[in-house]
Amino acid sequence: MDKLENIVNAFNTASAGVNSKEAGVNYPLAYGLTMLGAGIAVLGSGLVSIGQGLAVAKACEAVGRNPEALSKIRTLLILGLGIVETGSIYCLVISLLLIFV
């Protein structure tokens, strides 16, 4: 049962990254995993940016092939980029929560 308690305490985020002299225990595993999660969330935000760049490139190609459809393509592009950008904002919020809370 002590092994299970040690494993559970390794994920105690309340004292992660804190050197407590009286307890004599530090929880670097939980702190490290939290920072890893924040890094993955920021990576997700970067991938969203790549997707937006590809969408704009395809829209430019479509306008080049059919200039009469500019208004329809522009409307769909702005709508699509707005929807995709929410994913990037969610990733940013999650990473900030993981780092500071």
C-alpha cells in the first residue's frame, strides 16, 4: 500500500516544484509532466498556424484559377480561418492554465 501512496504522491501538483524542508519530499514528476503538457499545447497552436497557411495558399490558387469566385472564396476563407483560430486560442489558454495554475 505504501508503494501506491508513493505513486499517488508523485502526482501531487499542490507541492510540485516546491522544496519543502519539513516534508523532505519534492514532486518533480508532476511538475515536469505539467510543463510537458503545456509544451504539447503550444505545439498544437503552432500546427494550427501551419494549417492556416495552407488554407490561404489554396484560396490564392483558387482565386488564380477562377477570379469570378473571389467573393465566395473570401467569405469561406475568413469563416474557415476563424473556426481554425479558435483551436489555436484553446491551445494557448490550456498551456497558460497548465503553467500558472
